[in-house]
Amino acid sequence: MIETQAGDVSAYIPTNVISITDGQICLETEIFYRGIRPAINVGLSISCVGSAAQLKAMKQVCGSSKLELAQYREVDAFAQFGSDLDAATQALLNRGASLTEVPKQPQYEPLPIEKQINFSI
């Protein structure tokens, strides 16, 4: 676990640790305070193992989820300022909101893989 100064992952120690590990999960305070837990920044989190460790069904339905979540978080920040959203943007916001709910679960109650897959579709 590495704590960064103001979320700066480009500092000396974080970049050195990142370079010698097989991936990292980056947690973000802002996401945490919005009530999203785990507060994973999907844009900065990396897995060298990636989909090789996933079930085939999960891999099929979640291939683009990371990109969709990153796009959602970017668009969501700007969508608050405008009321006229085109259909594609509204669809992205709806999909992103749905994907944000997938990792949320009560403590000590893991979501069965079947529900994770169905929820991601």
C-alpha cells in the first residue's frame, strides 16, 4: 500500500513501486467521498494478469467496462453543468451509473459471480 501526496502517482516512490509490481489498484479520495466503495480509479488501475484470471463469461461481458467507466466518470463531471444531453451521452451516463453499482456490496456478503455477470450486461 502506497499513500501518495495529493493523489500524485507520478512521484518518485509510487512510480518505482508501480514499475516493479504486476499491477496496481488506485483508490481515490474523491470517489470515496461520493459514496462509491471500493473507490477505485479505473483509469489509473492496471492489471498485468488482467482478463487471463477471469471466467470466460465475465471476460465476454466486461471487456469494455473499464473504458466505459473511465468515460462515464469524465462525462459525469461535465454533465452536471448542462441540461441538454444527446442520446449517446445519456446512454453513457446510464450505463456508467449501472456499472458503478456492480462492486458495491454489503460487508461480508460477496456478490455471487452469476449476479456480477448479469448486472454487467
